[in-house]
Amino acid sequence: MPRAIWSGAISFGLVNVPVKLVTAVSPKEVRFHMLHDADGARIHQKRVCSADGEEVPWEHIAKGYEFARGRYVMVTREALEALDPEATHTIDIEDFVDLSEIDPVYYQSTYYLVPDRGAAKPYALLHAAMSKSGKVGIARMVMRTKQYLCALRPVGRAIAVSTMQYADEIIPANDLDGLPSASTKPAERELRLAQQLIDSLSHSFNPARYNDEYREKLLHVLKQKAQGKEIVVEERAERPAEVVNLLDALQQSLAGSKKKEERPREGRAPSVRKAAPRRRAASRAATRPRRSRPAA
């Protein structure tokens, strides 16, 4: 079981439910380190002053806010600590709302709340009450010197808490450039075919149907590379010509979806075989991933 990273209590009205916070997700991103290509040794980064080019020790590192291009106001750690929100160790529910009223764009990170010692009964009561009412608790909490807006909701037998963006952090969709105007309306036949295509691709949501194909292929390549095998990446087949006519595209998509058999989605691993001498140089370059970012 994941270790608790925060402990406190859920507070709503006069009810207090002691809880512990544990992570609900485990990111599977493949991370890389920067290495010297000549000897494979790690690369270390230094904090260098842009004015004199000298390395700066941590005790002389300060924080600054850029209020104009190239102009900063310096803030001491003591001043920032004085502004830190009070660590109340409570998740104070202010309102209960319908889950359907919260747009997913507001969600950040999700955690689980588990009852602390002796709090199983009030925890179960809050869980049952939210489940029966279909409501979600909107609350505030302080974690690691930062105040969060968050949403509490029942998930299985647990209560999950999701940190949220504040309203002024969301860019209104209507502010975007290039959106279709209100007068842009699809033809009836196109709309009907689009709805049929959506219906043919509709399923109950099952997260196990979807996997990170890029990560699986990358890990396969790295494993084979670590075993000293040469990796030959097969050339990708050319994509068929795009259908320019929207009506034709809808009709072809609908015909293809009807023929498609339902099966689990599996990432296809690249083939591994001994590379021919003339392709060794190319195969070495091909194993360098394109989308990864080096970790400091």
C-alpha cells in the first residue's frame, strides 16, 4: 500500500473525519539522464551566474519575480515563509455540488483519502451520504505550504480528493482564435453520418482498453539494447492518401468501423534481429527516442 504523504481531517459542518492522504496514480513515464557519449558518464548541471560566469553555491541563491522584461524584484525566503498559508491539517468542505457540474479541465492531481485510526465509522458515513446524494464536496486544504482548491468524491469504497485549478487559471474557450463562427453549421447528411460513426465507436469506458503504446515499444527497445542486441526498426508503411471530401471520409470511416472486430488494443513491439553490417550505423541512430526529455 502507498505510504501516507499527508494526514489531517475532513471537516464539514461540525463533523471531523481524521484521514491520511495517499497517492492515487503512479506515472509510468520513461525518463532519461544526460550522459557523455564518449564514456557514458553522467552529466552534472551547475548554477552559473549570467553576469560573471561563476558557479553560485546554494546559500547565495535567492528567488526573484520578473515584473518587466529583464527586471526582477528579489524576495527572501523569510518573506515567503511569512506568507505561507496556515497549515491547518483539515480539508474544509465549503459546498456540495453535482459531479456533472465540474468540467474536467479544472482537475489537476488525484489522491485517495483513507480513514485514520478510529475514523472508519464517520468516514463510511460521509462516503455513503455522498454516494446516495450524488454530490461532490468542494473544499480547501493546505499541503506542503500551498493552499489547494479540491473536490472530494466517492470512488469504489474510498473517498478520492482531486486538486483543482482556480477559475482565473482557466483560459475561456471563447477567447481562442480560429474557432468556427456561430453561423458555421454542418449539412444534415454529414451530421447524421457523424452521429452514426460515433454510435458505432461507442462503448462503456474501460481504462484497461487503452495502453501507452509508445512507452511499451520504447521499453522493449531499451531492454533489448541493454542485452547487447542490435535493434532494427522497420520502416513505417506509407499512410493512405487523405480523403479531402468530408462526406466521403465519413462514409469510409463508418464502413471501416462496421468491419472492425473488437479486440484488446496491443502495442506492436519492434522486431529484433541481427543487423546487417551496412545498417549498423543507422540502427544505432534509430534507437535514440525522439519524444523523451533528459532529466537533470
